[in-house]
Amino acid sequence: INAENIDLENLSGEALRIANIPYVISGNIKSVNFEGTVDSRESVKGEAEIKAEKISLIRKDKKNIVQGISLKGGITFRGNDLDFTSNLNAGKISADISGTVNRFTQADRIITAKIIQPEADMADIREALWDTFPDNHPEV
């Protein structure tokens, strides 16, 4: 399967419901390639590559988790488990993330990840994650 220019907002509801993930995702998948076999919802075997931009992850209560992310990555599906690698960019910061998801379609999934984030200015990190960690100064 090969696809280009997919609006995630149109697809995310059903895909996230199937994977039982409680978020809304928006953005554009520039390209996605999958070569493999889907035996069932719980069993996928094969390789996938993805390039995406302007990705936002939003909780169901409308709070932004992250926004404006560019992504380039790969996934190896092993039945009900998967291995992934990705490079993420948000503003002036970037990170390489790799790991494993066991039982990826189940509510009791386990995610193990390694994140490598090159040195960055705190101001750049703060700007990229502003919606996740805004300044909140409760009144005394």
C-alpha cells in the first residue's frame, strides 16, 4: 500500500478507536508505504515507512499535547507487537525515538522507548512544548 497527502483529521477517529487511543490527531501524512499482511485487527506483519508534517496530538478535552510536529519514521509489525524508529522535529528542536509496542491494539499495551534529543536551548524547548507546559501562575 502506498498513499500520499492524507489528512489525519479525517482518518484519526476510526483508527484511534480501533487502537483504543484516547486522543485526536491532526496533520498531513505526506507519504506512507506499507508492505505486509494484515491477518486481523490484532495481527499485522510487515514494514511501513511514513513522512508527515504539521502533526498535532490533542486530548479529548481539547488540550493540546503537542503541535506542529514533522515526522519521518519506520515501523516493523510483528503480529500484535511492533518496533518503531522515528525522527521528530518541532520548531527548533528535534529528537530520535525508537522502541517497541507490545499488544499495540490493546488497552493494556506496553510501550518501551528510547529518546535521543540533541542539545537545545531551553527557550526553544519551552516554545515547542508551550501548549503542554504553559506558564500557569495561580493567584495567591
